Amino acid sequence: MKRSNTQTAFALPAPSAVLELLKPITWFPPMWAFACGVVSAGSSFEGRWAFVAIGVLLTGPLVCGTSQAVNDWYDRHVDAINEPNRPIPSGRIPGEWGFHIAVAWTLLSLLVASALGLWVFIGAAFGLVMAWAYSAPPLRLKANGWWGNSAVAACYEGLPWLTGATVMAAALPGWPVFAIAGLYSFGAHGIMTLNDFKSIEGDKRSGVASLPVQLGAERAALVACAMMAAPQAIVVLLLASWGLPLYAAAIAVSLAVQIALMKKLIGSPRELAPWYNATGVSLYVTGMMIAAVAIRPIVEAMP
């Protein structure tokens, strides 16, 4: 016997379904960027461990988790066709619980962010606004690959990096941190494009103008690769100009390997995007940490 609408409205979702809705697998990129920010800050860890732990909770399970809940709620009709086993279309998150969880996680994120100071609170608030703007009408930034991928790249890489540095320094970080975080955030736009190759046909049917839909698969792959490579080349030049040749060389070698992998990716982006995520993107994020370690003494020496 089917449950009535009233029963469904008051049914509680299982904790496992809520956890699936928040997608823990997506938490790693912002937590890694946060760790890069912590390392790059040039500050002692003494007395800051609790703040670091709260920051990891904020960037991963809370703010990123919120973005996943918001996205699943506003994509529930599309998921009912493409991924009917997702928690909301499958009924494991019944009624409007998906929306309520997204709102509750937003408020909880702001509450936790307030414990880390004004600048972290402002950063978290910006990230949450972007999370809602990405998925929810009327803006629904994800409908255009240029805007949507920019929002995700900023909130997955640049914003967590700056948050980590701010948590460690208890103040806004120095300009080298902004420069390096900004460059890697820009490059992450290309990484976001790689995730769009798996859903080209579905995006076309649902009116989502991802870059592969707008440009075609091969041209979108070229753009993605250029956007990933260019900022890394600038990082290499910056580190060399700051008297850090060994770190610059390490990232240059990583970039050279990535370019070799990119040549293969461009030939068959639909099939090879997951492969490149596992290889080239791994080198990209490794370079992030190398750069974070490299600029630490520079930031530490700043007045």
C-alpha cells in the first residue's frame, strides 16, 4: 500500500540518505584547498589546531555539503530521469526534506563560520550565496558553463584556500597568498569543464549550456586544458622571480607531464575525461601544495 502525501511529508529521511545527499566524495577538493591555505599562511600551528579542525568541518561537510543538497533539490526533476536512484527522486529523502536540509545546513554553516572570525564568516556567506545561485532560479548559474564553472572553481579552490590562510593568521593573508590562490582557482575552471563531458546529451535535453554543449567536445577540451595550464605557467614564473627555483622547477615538471596527458585527452575528451581527472588533475592539486609550501617563508617574513 502506498503511503499518503501526509505520511510522506512527515516521514523522516534515514541518516544514510542524508549523508548520500551531502556527497562526502565532493568534500575533498575544498578541504585540500583549505589545507593549502593553512600551509601557505606562514603562521605557527601552536594554539590554532582547534580552529583548523573547525575550518576543515566548515569547508567540507558544511559549505560543500550545503552546495550538494541545494543542487540535488533543484535538480530533482532532472535526476528523476537521469539518476532515479538519487536520494530525492527515489523517495529516500521524502517530501520537502531536501529543501529543509539545504536551509538547515546553510544556517549551521553560518553559525560555525561565525566562530572563526569576521573574514571567515564573510567568505563562508559568499560561498553559500554562490551555492544557491549556482543551482536555484532565477540565477541558476549552472545553466551556463562559463558562469557556473567560475562559481564552482572559486568556491572549491580559491575561497577555501583564503579561508585556511585567514584561520591560521587570524587576519587576511598577504598578497602572495591571494595571487597563488587566485591563479589555481582560475585553473580549476578547466577542471570543472572536465566533469561536463559525461553529461553532454543530458545537458542538451535539459537546456544546460555547458562548455562541451556550447563549443563541442574537442574545442571545450582545448579551452579546459588552456585554462588549467596557463595559471600554472604563471605560478612557475612567480616562484622563480621570488627566488624559489626548486619549487618552480617542480611545478614546471608537473605541468610538462600534464601537457603530455592533455594531448591525449583532447583526442577523445568524452571517453578520457575521467582518466585525466585521475592523472592530470592529481598533478594539478599536488602542484597547489608545492606552491603553498613554497610561499610559506615569504608570507612569514612579511610585516
